[in-house]
Amino acid sequence: MVAAAVAGATLVVSMTTAAAGAAPGGAGSVASDPVSVSVIPALPGPVQFTHAEAKVYAEAHPGSVPPGTNDFGCRPTAKHPRPVVLAHGSDSSSYSDWAAIAPRLHDAGYCVFAVDFGGAPGATTFGTEDMYVSGEQVAGFVGRVLRETGAAKVDLVGFSQGATVTRYFIAELGGAGVVDQWIGLASPSYGGVFYGLVPAADAIPGGRDLVSLFTTVAVAQQAEGSDFLAALNADGDTVPGVSYTTIGTRYDEMIQPYTNIALRGPGATNILIQDRCPQNMTGHMNMVYDEYTIGLTLQVLDPRASDPVCTRVPLGTGLIGMIGS
């Protein structure tokens, strides 16, 4: 580990992730941990309107980035003084998860950044490896964003695993000093039982190891009762000085019970989509492409943004496309 002073705060990053400041262009690797790599994607891709289409495009064009994202020449404005750093979910990428939201943020005047973290060497998807290492990779990337934009702080938006990785960065790697707002979309704050897989595994000696074997290290770390989540939440799930907001859905396919999405610490705001828009039955996979969720995210980042429009979203929207793609 090494410590790097950034914007008056100390970020603790691994020796490999400290290289995140290097990669002047292209989709260069920014970490070379033997079992986990991170990449700053830089190949421009188009706006996408469904998660399945974005996933297919990302698989065909590794290293893609949503329009307007990772422009290190961007300078924050008085209206939006903090860059927004996006953190993707499990077995995914920045493009796959953010090809709808990132362009909207850019068009609204934000400097927008995203890093592909926690990938196995040679893999084309990310968010599969040890989340402790992924947190260090995010820390290194945030450090570069602050240095190059000249901003004092960032806002973080994490989807699924990305919400937990960024929360770990805030709580354990010095991120509290450089983060103003944290927004978790479908955040596995207290983990999920994954359709009963976790209780079944707990009934078998060594069953938790099987979860990792048959899924990924990162998925096992997001299971309800995991050592990772227990340690992260042991002293409270929020840190003073950071504004926390979760946005969740009652129909989450991955996090059950859905109440495990909510944070319990001081200063946390928990938004359940159906409390505000009952006819929106979007699930976990669809959230980052759901117009209402996108609108809520923009409004949490800036209360001056327009209220999201509530429309009907049928149960299971986008799910089959993600399974089949």
C-alpha cells in the first residue's frame, strides 16, 4: 500500500492502482494486480437505451466508454463544481451499465468519469474479483480525476456492486475527505440471498466457499452475511460529512429482501421507486436504463433538476434481454 495526498485528503491506494494517473489515452490498463486489473475505457461508443443492447455492444467493442465520459480535459463549472464518478456493477463494464445515464449527465453540464475495475486478466467484463482490490482501483482513479480536473471533491454514483465498492472507498480508503455525495442504485448494502442460494449454502459445511466457486469472488462478497459486508457495516454504514442516498426497487431480482438495499446510518436517504411511482415495477437489471431512476439520480445530484416523470414499467422489463444477451 502507498498513501497519496489528493486535494487535502489522504487516499490509500495499492502500488498498482497508483498508476491510474498514467494512461493518457486509449483503453490502457491502469492496474496489474496478478488477479485483478482495472482499465480506463476511452473508445467512444453510442448512447444506448436498453441494458441488453449496451451489453452486446460492450462485448463486441471492449474498452468502450459512453459519450462524454472520461474527458480529462473537462473542467467543472460553478453550477456543477464536482465531477461525477460512476462505478459499474458485477460482471459488467462502464459502458454496459452507464451508456444511458453518463450521456445525460454530460449533457446536463457535469464532468463525467468511469473506470472498469475488478477484472480477471484477459477478461472483457469487470467487477468479478476481490472487492478490496477493486476499492483501491477506484481510489486511484478518483485521485486522477481530482488531480486533472482541479476539483476538491467528487460525487459518486454506484450501481449494484459499484455502490458497495465506492462505499468501501469512502469508509476505509480515505474517500470521505474527497466525496460530497454518494448515490447507490440497487445497492447491496446488506447483501442478498440470491433466490435462496445463500441460505442453502449456509446449510452445507464450507458452503460459502461454493458460492465463490460457482459465481465469482465479488458475488460471494455481496451475499447477505458475508465477511466483507460485516466488516464494512460494523461501525455503521455511513461516514460523517458525506451525503448518502440509495435508490432501490421492490422488484429487485438480485437483492432479496429488497429492504437490504437501504442504509441505516445517520444522514442516509433511502428512496424506494414504488413509494413515488407505484406503476414503475422496474427491477435490478433495468434500473440504470429506467427513465424514472435516471431522473431521480439527476435530481439527487442537483435538486434544481426537473422531477422525473412517472410512467408504467411492466414487471420484468429488460430482464429476458439481459439473460439472453
